[in-house]
Amino acid sequence: MVSATGSTAAGLPLAFNRSPSDKLKPWIMRIGVTSVTLPKGQSIECGTFGEHPILRMIYGSKWTAQTADGVKEFVPGDRGLALYFGPCTKMMRLEAHGTFQVVTINFAPGGTNGLDLPPIEETNDRILPFDCFTKKRYPAEEFAPSSDVAGWLLRAETQLEAELESVGLEPPDRLLREFEILCLTDPGASLDRFADAHGIARRTLERTLNRELGVSPRFAMRRARALDMAAALLNVVSKEEEAEIALRYFDQSHVTRAMRQLFDTTPGRLKKGSHPLLLITMEIRQSRRLDALARLASDEPRPWRDPAAEPR
């Protein structure tokens, strides 16, 4: 397995990802590209887990996904396919049946409002087979993979700017961004205090977040804690954060229950196993989390990435 877009020190593939341009930031939280070459006949059976919608332009070998609508197969080839992934309420199992390339566009909460999509709760754990901006099945040529990884990402970003401008979206409600920051930085915080700080009733907060996120705020915070724990088990958090993340759980049985419910596995299997597709998703989220914590600038190297493996 060879990655052209970065890797961990152990050689596991990662996406080359960063914060988007200022033109995109109200709607997009992270953008990245991934290129992984597998030996002929080899596949990766793993999963993905996104809290918010993700638009992926995939190229290369066939993909299989276990969605809320059953097993779906996608054969992108060189032309590619545009796939809109709704939020996950649990890990979505994926299998990549060979070499692949992906452009990944992670939406901010509320970032897809106004795109004539189904209500967000109806997209939970589902994949819609189109570019959510153009409603086309196939990606624009500008998203196509290139050996120039930085250039590939820049071209994709420029095309995304054009697509977003063409639909003229209003920026998402600031409350959604503030709640996202809460989930990333303090997912055990009091919802009552959060509501009071924003001058709204707890019930109003719950109705708004249920409508805009597709899940209850309590579940969103529980999911955020589990995603941070999974990232720690996969070694894509900074060392100083590991203890802080672990202390959010009462004991090991609490951790085990959360991993079984949301990832269908145990903490030990998650830590010791090989989960390259899930790792890519978790690493992008943790990069976003460090942005929210303001512990690293968006262009600073993440501590879990191998500097020698970064695209030149």
C-alpha cells in the first residue's frame, strides 16, 4: 500500500488536507486529496465516519458501501464519480477494491442548506450519487487526480469555489458553528449553559440542532467523544491530548460500550488492527479539531504525520 498524499510514521496512508480558502470557509471546514496504490488483487475493507456531510469525488477501482439503503456499489474508473455522503450515526463500512484517488470536501454544519437536498436526517448513513452543487453524477474535469498533489488540491478548491458561487448560498447559522466548536473542544459540556450563553431556551436549542444536524445534540456530543477516542486509539491525536480524551469516560467498560455501539468493534481491535480508510477520515477530523483548539495553525504539520512522506 503506497500513499502519494502523506502517511503516518507507520506508513499508513493519509489525505493531503488543509483548511479551505476564505471564500469557502463559511460552508466548508476541510478539503483534501488522497491517492493510494494497492498491489493488484488487494482490497481494503474498513469504514468511514463523518459527523457532517462529505462530498467525495472518487476515481479508480470499485467501492462497496453498507448504507442505510443496503449495500451499494460504485465503479468510478478514470472518469470518476461524485458521491454525497450524509452524516454518519455509526461507522459506515466501506471496501475499496483496489487503487483509488479521492477528493474529499468536508462540510461545516449547515453548509449544505439551500442545495435542494432531502432533510438532513433523511441522508443519515446514506450516499447520494451526485455532486450536491451541480447534481451531476460525474465530477468536473478540474477534480481529476494529478501527480502534482498540491496542484491537484488547488484545482479542486478553485472548482469548488466556482460551484459554490453558482448556487449563491447564505452562510450557515452561527449557532451551528459554535456548537461544532463545542463538540470539538468540550463534548462533555452542559447544554443548558450553552443555551444560556446564546440567549435561547434549551428546548429551542434542541429543536434547532435536531433540524440542522439530523441528530439530537446529546447524541452529537456522545458521537464527538467517541470519535476523539477512536482517533486516540488510531494514534492521530497529539500525545498531550490522549489522557484528556480518556478521562471523558468513567472506566474501560464505558469506552468499550461506546466503541461497540458506534464502531461495531472493541477498543483493543481498533488499536491493534489495520483501519486505513477510517484513519483517513479520523485524521482529517483531528486536523480540523486542532484548528478549533488553535493549538496549531492550519498549515503547520500535524504531529502524527511523517514529514518524509509529505508530497513535495
